[in-house]
Amino acid sequence: MTWIAGPGEEGKVREILVRVAAETRREPGYIRYAVHQAKSEPARFVLYHVYRDSNVLRAHSESDHFKRDVVGEAVAAAGSRERIEVNVIGGKA
């Protein structure tokens, strides 16, 4: 998933995404959740998250912290975001 923070919102988006990552790591079925910030474009954030299965991802999307932090705060601070689901075809998730 890629997030682009709105003008002047980089710090807020960063804070929220780091908080969401920490809370997500406590969820059952989470495998990996990493938040990256582009060096050359500080408004761009790339999230890499892996869940055991689609049910775990759905539970994450319905969690209280997701609704509060992502839906309630981060979406408003983001200029844009793009989510894609991928399959691992080589290497290890």
C-alpha cells in the first residue's frame, strides 16, 4: 500500500502509520507489518503487510484501532493512497 500525505501532513501521517503498525503487530494472525518513508519524497509512505489469510486481513480492517487511526485520522491527512494485493511468487514473505 502506498500513501501520499497531503501538503504539510507528513509528520501526522508518519505518526499515525507508526502507531497503527505497533498495534497491528499485536493482532493474531499478523505475519509482517512494516512502514517505510521515501528518502527522496518524504510525503510518500509504503506499507508492507502480510497476514495469515484474508480473514485476518478483514479482522484487521474491522478493528477498533484501524477505524480510529486509519479511517478516523489518516485518510483525512492523506492526499492519496493506493492499495494492491499481491501473491508472493518468489522468496519469502
